[in-house]
Amino acid sequence: MADQPPNPIASDSLPARESGAWVLDKKVYVEKYLKIFTKGISNKWGGKLAYVDLFSGLGKNVIRETGEEVDGSPLLALSCDFGRYVFVDMPEVLATLRMRLRSHPKLAHISFVEGDCNVVIDEVLGLLPADHLTLAFIDPTGLQIRFNTIQRLVHNRKVDLLMTIQFGMGIQMNLPQYIKSQGAALTDFLGNSEWRKDVEEAGTVFQAGRRILDMYMAQLRSLGYRDSKDREMVRNDQNMLLYFVIMASRHELGEKFWREVTKIRPSGQRRLNLDSKT
Ligand SMILES: C[S@@+](CC[C@H](N)C(=O)[O-])C[C@H]1O[C@@H](n2cnc3c(N)ncnc32)[C@H](O)[C@@H]1O
């Protein structure tokens, strides 16, 4: 395998994740949702709010074309009022995040958990107070999150889910190639292999991707989640779909907050239609 290019170094002299400009769109969705969620619900829960980031990253992103630094999800969450934070990622990534946050005023409220989130989920659960309302941000680079992990995370707990669902790489391929390379991961991701029947119905990978997303939402509904119809799409400079951003809650307030967040697109464009079809 070819060596990965080294990470760019941010202004705090620590490595950052190199990204396209689309990372700004993600930031808008995450930042707005975290703010509206913590402000809108903190009183009701007596401040007992927890945040878990199963794919934390390095804490900072640097936009490839411009060098602009963009705070990653852990920093965005730390600027909001949660009582407890749990950050999960691979050891080499988490070492940088730890270093980056070593003097953070909220350090005493943070736990770091190293490893594959599917494997360390029980440790994560042990760190999340059971009487807190938890917001989980799930932001993988592909299909790494197994549905079984989501089931364990939300079992007998109040957990809202904010997720990026990544089909971008797949959409560049043709369907048989995608199925060949991603089939097993897709089954783990969805928690069943029902998708196989569906994709045989053909269409483009993009259309199959949308149907897979519908299947995913159906799986979440089976865990008691409401389906907030607003599935935002993040595209790259060539207008190619990179990922969907979804929010799922068992409570109508979560849906209301997400509607608020998605009323205006990151570009400032007002949505015309709640269920985006473009
Ligand atoms: C897209 S980045 C996260 C970016 C971050 N949420 C942000 O907003 O800046 C995805 C991260 O997932 C991590 N990762 C990949 N597979 C993982 C797994 N199975 N468990 C935990 N982390 C994983 C990668 O090391 C990478 O840092």
C-alpha cells in the first residue's frame, strides 16, 4: 500500500486532518445542532447532558486548497454545555487529540477511549452516566459503524444520534464493483443483508445509496427512533455526493431542532422542500 501523505500541522503545532472545503458544511450542521440541542434541552434535563464522539478525529481540520483551519467535532462539542464528554478514535489519532486538549478548561469532564468503537463500546457505555441524555455524533470515513454497536449504545438509554452516512466513494464506482468491495461492511452497517435483494433491482449506485439510506432509517425506527425526513447532503466541489447528514431522536423535540438547523443550507440557501430529492 502507498504511504499516506503526512498530516498538515495546525497553528497549535499539532497534526490536523486534511480535508476538502466541504468540511465547512459539516461544521455548520454539527455546530448549529449542538448549540440548539444544549440550549433547548439543558433546563429540562437539569444540565445532565452527555456527548459521545465515536469517530473523534484529531480535533482540527485543515482545508487542502486554502489552508484554513476548521475545528473538528470534539472542539465544537466542548464549546457547548455538556456535563460529560467521551471521545473515541484509534490510539494514534487519540494521542494527538489528548495533546491538543491537555490544557482545556473542561479536561476533567473528558474521557478518551482508544480503539475501534465497535470493540470498545462497553467501555464507552460505562463512561456515559445512565441518567444523562446523550448526544452521539457518528462521523466515520466509510461504513465502519456496525448497526449492532448502535443497538448497544442506545439500549435502555436516551440517546440522540447525529450521523454522517458515507456513500461517496461508492457512488464513484459501478454497482457490482461497490457490492463486491463493500458487501460485508454494508451488511454489518445495516445489521442485515436485506439490501442484497434490493440492489439487484438495479439503478445507479446513487439510487441504491438512497434506498440503503431508507433501509437504515427503517432499522433506526425499529429501535424506536422517529424519522426526521431531513437528510442533508454534503457535496464536493464537483457537485458529487459525499455523504448524508442525518439526525435521529426518539423524541419530537430532536426532530424540531433538526428542522430548525436544516431550514437554511450551509450555503445560506433556504430549503424549498423538506425531503431533499436533488
Ligand atoms: C471523518 S474523521 C472524523 C472527523 C471528526 N468527527 C471531525 O469532525 O473533525 C473519521 C475518524 O474515524 C476514525 N476511525 C475510523 N474507523 C474507526 C473505528 N472503527 N472506530 C473509531 N474510530 C475510527 C479515523 O481514525 C478518523 O479519525
